[in-house]
Amino acid sequence: MYDLIIVGAGPAGITASVYAARQKMNFLVLSKDIGGQAAWSGDIENYTGYQFISGTDLVAKFQEHLKNYTIELKENVEVKALQKENEIFSVTTNEASYRAKTVVLASGKRSKPLNVPGEAKFKNKGVTYCATCDGPLFANKTVAVVGGGNSALDATTQLINIAQQIYLINIAQDLTADALVQEKVRRSDQVSILNDTQISAILGDKMVTGIKIKTKSEEKTLAVQGVFVEIGLIPNSEFIQDVEKNGIGEIKVNCRNETSISGLFAAGDVTDVPEKQIIIAAGDGAKCALGAFRYLNRKLK
Ligand SMILES: Cc1cc2nc3c(=O)[nH]c(=O)nc-3n(C[C@H](O)[C@H](O)[C@H](O)COP(=O)(O)OP(=O)(O)OC[C@H]3O[C@@H](n4cnc5c(N)ncnc54)[C@H](O)[C@@H]3O)c2cc1C
């Protein structure tokens, strides 16, 4: 029986772990990976203390920090179910079940699929959801980035240094990303911005060879070797049913990061906190671990 189980090891889960370790809690971290989405971001320019750091370097710094403490962390495990019964949480993964008095959910978000023909067939054969991870595979190639927000433009700026030509396929009338990153993209003559345009299919044989796009007036095929899907994110919250969520599956929290279930705290992108940022996820993680510590102390009195 653990005092605390932390689900996820992105910025929120890692920071919760550091705080729990400093309170000498008996805790376990269960995560599919270390770093979460922070590892996917190219250039990070808004994490206090670093004017500029890459996502992979920031995650390496997080890992270094974790190593200062003895932390029981199981990587490459997926939490499949989480329930509370008789004041005890049971957390079931693809490998085993664990019990704890409190839980911090820091399971973040994952990429939303396009749901067009060819997407599933060509996943990892030209279709990708992570420019940082897979961008280098497309050196000097022609690629499409689908989306118009910060993630899509972040991917595009990374690809400017790698790919030969980039089509930015945006369903909306204009881009919605931050002005600074829009400026960078608009300055590049490698990027063609196609607003008001939908992708209707991904084509290929063994690998991606093209995409079908349509506007209000026409439908045509573009030859591309890569498709970067950057149309938004879905909260990783399906494995818990009984907690209150908002309409898009984000877990509702109060200003102490408490959820509708006592002893269950949630941090970062999986919550309904509107700002999805590394520093906010990290701050939430700290609040959750301290909240869980306080909750256990209150129970003991
Ligand atoms: C391309 C891109 C660029 C970005 N750039 C910036 C930036 O410049 N600055 C900034 O502040 N923010 C940026 N962000 C946002 C930032 O990365 C997120 O807000 C932050 O990572 C959220 O942290 P988190 O810990 O809440 O969730 P995540 O980072 O999503 O981490 C979730 C963790 O939970 C694990 N997990 C998920 N489901 C399960 C499960 N069922 N069982 C076990 N483990 C699970 C995952 O493996 C992961 O370790 C960017 C995001 C993207 C995608």
C-alpha cells in the first residue's frame, strides 16, 4: 500500500514526484514515458530560468533532478483503470495492480487523429504526430503539416530547417497560433499556407506519396512524403470513469487541484485548467503532491 501513486511522468508528474520525495512520502510513479509532451516541443522560450531550451534538454534536466532522490518509477506501463473503494485507490496497469491512499493524475494529453482514409494505414510510414521525434526523417522532402494553432506552427518552424517544402493545411480562415511564431512561418519561402483547406485522404503505396485536399471550390492532390498531424490534443482521462469531467474529458479541479473524489488530485494538461503550459503543469504537480501530503496528515489526526 502506497501513500501516493502518481500517474504520468511529464512536467506535472515529475514535479509532483520531486515534491513527494522531499516530503518523504512512500510513493510510486507509473508512466508510459518520461517527459510527456515536453519532450516533443522544439524550442521552449517560456520556462522561467531558461531563456531558451529545447524540449529534449529540458526533459534531460528534469530527469537529472529526479535522480537526486530515490524514486520508485515504472516506465513503459499504461494505467488502464483507476477506482476508489473503501477509502483506497486501486490502480490497474497493463502489468499489475497497485493500491494507494491518494493519487495524483498527471496523464496529460495525446494527439487528436484526423480520422481520414489512409491515416491509420500510413501511421509511422509517413504519417506522424511529433515533429521533434520524426522531423529528421524528412530531410529535403516535401511534407504537409495539418493544423493552424501553436502545435502546428511549432512543428512547421522545426521542419523549416529540415524539409525542402512545407504545405501548412489549415481548415480555418486564418492561423490561430501566437503572433511571434506566425511571423517566423510567414517569413519562410519554404512554407505555403493553405487556409480554408481540408485534408480528405492520405495516399500512398508502402509509404505516403500524397494527400488529397479540398477547398470550397476545388479538390486536388499534392505530392508529399510526410504528413504531420497537429490538430489538437485529447485528455488521457478515459481510464477513470467516476470523477467529474468537462465536456471534452478534462478532469475538473478546484484551485487546490482537488478533483470531485477526495484524495484524488489532478495536475497539468489533463485538467480543465485552461492554460496548457509546462510551467503551469509543473506548478500544478507541486500543488498536488503537497495537497496529498496534507490530506494524509489530516486523516491521521
Ligand atoms: C509540439 C508542442 C510544443 C509545445 N511547446 C511548449 C512550449 O514551448 N512551452 C510550454 O510551456 N509548453 C509547450 N507545450 C505544452 C506542454 O508540453 C504541456 O503543457 C505539458 O507537457 C503538459 O504537461 P503534463 O505533465 O500535464 O502532461 P504531458 O506532458 O502530456 O505528460 C503526460 C504523461 O502521462 C503519461 N501517460 C499518459 N497516459 C497514461 C496512462 N494511461 N498510463 C500511464 N502514463 C500515462 C505520458 O506518457 C506522459 O509521461 C508544447 C506542447 C506540444 C505538443
